[in-house]
Amino acid sequence: MKRTKKFLINGSILTLTALFTRSISMVFNIYVSNKIGSEAVGVFSLVMSVYMFFITLATSGLSLACTYLVSEQFAKGNFLEGLKAVRSCNLFAIFLGIGSSILIILLSNIISVNWLNNKVSSIPFYLIAIGLPCIAISSVINGYFSAVRKAYKSAISQVLELSVKIIISIILLQYFYLNSVEAVCICLILADVISEVFSCTFLFILYKIDKNFFNKRAKIKEVSYKRKILNITLPVSITSYIRSGLSTLKEFIVPNRLVLFGLPYTLALSEYGRITGMAIPVITFPTVFIGSFSSLLIPEFSSLMAKGYKKRILSVSHKIFIITTCFSLIVSIICFIFANNLSLSLFQNLECAKYIRMLSPLILLMYLDNIIDNMLKGLNRQFKVMLCNIADLVITISLLYFLLPKLGILGFIISMYVSEIFNFAVSYLELRKATKEVS
């Protein structure tokens, strides 16, 4: 009962935090979208896809490794070993963060000229390079707090980070002369980087304070965690790189292939921005109510596996699956019926309404797939999850390449349906297989 209570308390804290931050983020994104226009939203989305790829390189599955190893060791009472795992993960984070920064600087001109059609220069990517080491370290420390069930510390960091980001973004967008799409991107990226540096510093201070409590309870034992970290991160990293690279490629394919359909590049960016920067955030916003509990399933299932509580794993899986199904069906119906109202109230136009309505049936599969993926990660099936995602992206990119020149935006919607159906089906079958093996 104590364990369940702790899980619910941490999940509730994360949910309330996520609800607050996502609500504020959505309001802020609407403000930004209305201020800079759909074309700039489309370009910024492409820049962010590059940003996300290099974040993947910098983090390389270290958060998952930290969560898994610390949960495992702390469940056995081996506190010092868990803290050593965190220290080892941080060393990897520093190395990978700096390496990723150097790489994006070297490739910035190629990305700007060949991928973004000179819509932006190399400056946004130089700014991104500054934040990558901090993001890598933050991911490790967040993994640690997830493992020790101290969700409120990560929650405080998220709220402060978002606050810093929004304040700086508004100041920059308000007082700087935004005479180009590049100027907009520089302002938004700079604000994001500053907030990441702040968050990393804050999290590191919290970690240094927190670890003293476990140091006093620890027994001295020399154990190297480098091999264990590599055993977890290598397969995850390799597949993450492939997945993130394919995902970035997919983002750049869409506007470029839409041009072949007959849309001018600027209009293609605008349509792309309406879907990815406006409609999709609307239909995914309600995940704040289940996403936090979902992320806590990783350390929870890791700990249960370490202790051999297999029946508990099956019970939790069944309950979470039912709750998520009911919740996602309700959200799907609401988005379908009230698409016009949502578009008008959020964006003061009906341009996004059709996309919200067209994507609403996918909500069930999206939400369930997110829950299933975290269950599988907690059962040490993260490699299978990544393989599924890679296969999904290969299929999606192939569909986009051939469908967009013939069907335009409709081809993009069709590819999303095929992607979600495939991803959910494979993940669900893998979960059934995993739960049968633990039963």
C-alpha cells in the first residue's frame, strides 16, 4: 500500500506540473504562432527537428540507463552503487554533450544551405551547441530523481525552466526587430538555451543536496558501472540515432515533397506548420493527465522486476491499459465534435479545425502506444521499442515520398494513420509477449 501511495503521489505531482507547464506552453505557443505566422512556425519546426536530433546524440539513452540502474540498486539497498551509476552517467553525458556540440557546429552550414534553403543561417545552430551539454546532464539527473521517486524536484525544475524560457522569449520577441524568419528562430532558440542552462544548474544543486542523504546510508563497495551503462545505452543509442535521424529526415521531406504537388515552398511550410505546430499539440495536450504516470512505470516496473513481483506487473499493466483506453476515447470524441470551437478559440480561425478533426481518431492509438512503450522500457524491452519505431519511420518516410507529390497534405495524413496503426500493433504484441514471459 505504501508503494502504491508513493506512486500515486509522485504521479499526481508530475501530472499537476505537466498540466500547468503544458497549459502555459500551449498559451505561449499560440501567442508565438499568432505573432510570427505559420511560415515561421514551419521553419522553426524544421530547426527544432534538427535540435531534437542532436539532443538525441547528446543524451543517448542515459536518462533511461540512470533510472534503470539506480532503481535496481536502490531496491536492493545498494545506495552507494546507485550513486556511482549516476556519476558514471554524468561523465558520459559531458562527453556526449560536448561531442554533439562540436558536430552541430561543423554541420551547421550544410544544414542551413542544403536542408533549410537558406531560410536561416548557422547562428541558431551555434546557439543550440551551447545548450547540448547542459541538456545531457539534466537528462541524467532527471533519470535519478525518477528512480528515487522524488518527482517534485524535477517538477520544480520544469516549472522554473519554462518560466525562464517564456519570460526571455517574450522580451526578445517584443523588443528585437523581427525582420526575418531567422531573427525569430534566433530569439526562440536563445531563450530555450538560456532556460536549459538555468535548469541544469538548478537540478545539479538539488542532486548534490539529495545524494548526501544516501551517502550516509551507503556501504563502501567498488563497482564499475561503465559496462552496465554501455549495455543499456549502446543498443538504445544506436537505434535512437537512427530513429531521430529518420524523424528529422521525415520533417524535411514533407515541405519539399509538397512542392512537387504544386504548392509553393512558403505555402508548404505554412500547411506543415498548421499540422505539426498547431493541430498536433492540441490533440496531444490531454496526455498530461496520463503521461506522468506513464513515465513512472519505467522505474516502477524495473524495481518490481528486480524484486520478482511478477503478478504485480500484470495487475498494474491491466489497470493502466483500461484507464488509458477510456480516457483516450473521451478525448477523441471531444476533439472530433468540437474541432471548430477549439480552432476558433485557440487560433482565432478555422484553418486548423479540419486537421484536428482528421487526426482525432488517432488519439486512442497515440495514447495507448505511449503507455505501452514505457511499460516495455520498464521491462527492459527498450531495444524492441526502438526497433519498432525505426521500422515505423522507414514505412512513414516511404509513404511520404510517394504520396505527397500525388495527394498533397492528404498524403501526410494517410502516412500518419499507417504509422500509428503499425506502431501500436507491434508494440501491443510485444507487450503481450513480455507479460507472458514474466507471468
